[in-house]
Amino acid sequence: MAPSFLGTINTNDIDRIEILKGSGSVVHGDGSNAGSINIYTKNHNKTRISSAFGNYGQKNHSFSTGETIDNFSISLSTSYESNDGFSQKDSKGNKDKNKSTNQAIKLSYQPDQNSQINFKYSNTESNSLFPSALSRFQFQRDPSRAGVSSYNEFDYNDDIWGLDYVTHFSDNFSVKVYHQGQRKKYDARDYATNLRKTSAIVNGLEFDYSGKSFNLTSGMSLSERELNAYQNSTSHVNQANKQNEAIYLQAKHLIDKNNKLSITYGARSERVITKFNNTSINTDQSDRLSMFETGLNYIVNNQVNLFSNFSKSMQSQDIDRMLPYNFFTGNYDTLNPNIKPMQSRTINIGLNYIDPVQKLKISTFYADLDNEIVYNPSTFQNENIDRTNKYGYEVFFMRKLNDRFNLKFNYSYTIAKILNDTDSSTFPSGKLLPGVPKNSINLAIHYDYDNWNASLNHVWRDRSYIFDDFNNNANMMSPSYESTNAFVRYNLRNVLQFNNLNIFASVNNIFEQKNGIRTVTNGYGYGTTYPYNFRRTWFIGMEVEI
């Protein structure tokens, strides 16, 4: 599917999020270089209503319900979020306000014991006014002030649907046929009204076989995506089409009698055809993407397991980013048809330790990339860097302090470096890639006892080089990110006719850290900075389960 904003998913619909680092290129293909993120949504079987209000006019309301009758089930959900803005009014008297709605439906039908038909549809609409950029000194003095230009309005509409049929021919073998679609419309009004529409259709077939010590997954897919960019919402300016044809095979073996050692391996072949219909460029481009991965997992004992994987993945231009915004012309017309597919070779090694009191995970990675695709703010174009690499490590630790408290700690270290490029003046060898923080920390303490549930967490990310500072020589950097947040919930069980009644409250950015993204060295003044999450905000709300 075409990438979508995480904000298009109602958080109350999320069952779990699965992050697969360094793997996923065989099954997911084009674009899954560093791994994949799988978001699984719930099948609602109860009715829940939630409503919360906060400062700065924040409102957050949601409703979900579901029912299963014999072999048919249905889930419905809707949500509404809005705020009145966190910055001062701009020259037109506008605030940086935001509102969004989301609706979703899931249907499932089992015609017999061996088959199931699933349908899902969701719609998201939002309207946002984003603060304009500030200079470095304006941001440091007061990140809430209005910038030089008026606020940027952004309208967004996203429809996503999917239909699949799964049938089991035996206890070991199943087939899945699926169809997925998406239509997005977004209107960014930075300097002039510019409408962008994208559409995506994906059709595929999957085969799954599960044996006693052997699992096999194979499939094929065909996807078509189209991007249309308009000027002033009426004139058709640019068009891009992208078609992907893929076939893949992945297997998992348990290769010892004690089921302690397993190996996973697979390969994928994908053909990408891209067509550009531009005011000045009309061209077709065809690329062949070949991907493979292999991994080992060894269970040392009941507490420790070791893992490693190696993958080769590739990524062509993302159609959503083929036409970056040109701040000089006020249009989406900075097409670069000469972009080569990016290729990455990545190795991950790590271990997991778990006992009744604590859990520890340590992993390290190294990635060697050819033709990495980056956005160059100086040219408003996507460009290739001949060779880059990335390496680092991550530590996750969780400990149960007692029956009521547990502690979680996550630390990651990442280096992203330019190795060489033919255009050494723009992408000099040995320099760090902009926008990549070296260090990040997430520390949290949780309390859970009787009817009370509470948490306090602190998030910190290191500063990084500004997006246009490929030479690493600007006398400033993009600031670090820091926020301390608290949450508390009290459950009133079996109150009146409700199964559950929760009262909750949260405070975000308790110490009002000034957070922002610095994009270019010179733009709207010295050190163009877009502020975000610089206010202390709070919510108070209630959730009932019927």
C-alpha cells in the first residue's frame, strides 16, 4: 500500500504494533529497507465511549462498538480530535488550530469452518493550520510567536479499504486472495493553493504452508499508484504513475531435534515501472528490484535467545514524494526523473534475556547503502548519494521493582555517514547525514495497583545537523527534543449499568521544553525553525464500557 499518516488510524482501534528491524523486505518489498512496521487493529466486541477535554481548546472524543452473531461479525469506530492552536495569531488573525475525524468499519463472514471473508474501510479528514517558520533567535526567545508569513493550511482526506478471502484446504495449507485500495487528497496552501491527489490499488495472492518443523510463505502482487498535482486546485500540472509487479518466497526451518535453532530465508523479485507526465518531462523508467534475507535464532535456555539476520533490500522513489514542493515557484514541480533505486545490505545481531522480574534486549546493526535517496532543501529535489552507511545499537531494559512499580529504559545510538559521491561538493565524503540524532533515550516508570494505573516518562533525542547542512559546517544544529509526560487512570468497576468506567488525566511536556525542527540554515531569517510541542498541555476525560 501507499504510505499513510499514522494519524489516519484511530488509536482506540490499534491492537498492537509490531516493529521488525532489518527484516520484512521479502514479504513487503519496495520501501522496506530498514525493516517494517505492522499495525494490527482490533475487532471490537464491546461498546466504548470516551470523551476528554484539555487546555488550548483540546477535545478528544471516540466511540467504538462491535457484535458477533453466529458466523458474522462487525466492528465500528469513530473519533474526533481538535484544538484551538498553541501559537499566537498570525497577520491574518488565524491560529494554528487543528481538527480531524476518523471513521472505520470491519466486517467478517465465515461461510464455512475453513473459509473467511474480511472487509474493512476507513476514512480520515483533517484541516490544520501549521505555524510558519521562525528564525533561530525568534524560536529561542518565544516559540509561540507568529512568523513572517501567515500560517500554512493543510487539508487532508484519506480513504482506505481492503477485501480478502482466506480458505484452508487442510490444517497445514491455506490460500489468501486480497484487494486493497487507497485514495488520498491533500491541499497544502503554503504560498498558493496546490491540490495533490494520489490513488493506489493492490491485488495479491498468498500461500501458507505450516509443517511440524517447516513453514513456507509465498505470494505475488500487482500494485498501481498514481499521483496528480494541480496548481490553484484547477490546472493539471504534473502526473506520475508507478506500477509494481512482485513474486516472493520465504521459509522457516527448525533444524535441530530440540527446536532450539531455527533459520529463516527468502527472496523476492520485483519490477517497477514509473511514468512521468510533467510540464517539461515525459519519460518512462523501468527497474528490477531483487531482495533476499536470512536469519538465525538460537534458544540458549528458558531465559536467553540469540538472533541475527542479514538482508538485501531495495527502494524506488516513493510516489508520495516524487514531486516535492518548490518554494520558488509555489508548485509541486521539482521532479527528478533520474533517481536510481536505493539498495541496502543490513546485518543485525542481538540477544534477548527474560525472567519473572526483568527483560533485557540488546541489538546492534550495520547497513551499507548504494544510491540512498535524500531530499536536498537547497534544490527542492530528491537526489541520490552514491554510498552511505549506518550503524549503531539499541538497549531495552524492563524491571519489575515490586508488585506495583515497574521501570522501562530504552537507549539507541545511531551513526549515518556519507562514504562517497561523485558530487563531492554537495555530498562530501566522511560527513554525517543531516537530520539523524546520534542518541535517544526513553525512560518510564509505571504504577499499577488495584483500580489505579499511572505512568511517568521522559523522552529525549539528541540534536542533529540541519537538513541542508551536508557539509556539517553550519554554526548551529537542529535542537534536541525533550518532553516529560504523565498519565493517571482510575477504574470504577461495575458502576451502575457500566462494565467499566475509567477517569483519566494526562499532562504532556510538563517542563515546557522548547521543541522544534530546524530545516535550513537560511530561509525565514537565520536558522529556519518550525516549533512544535513547546507548550505544557493537559487532558481530563472519562471512558465507559457498556
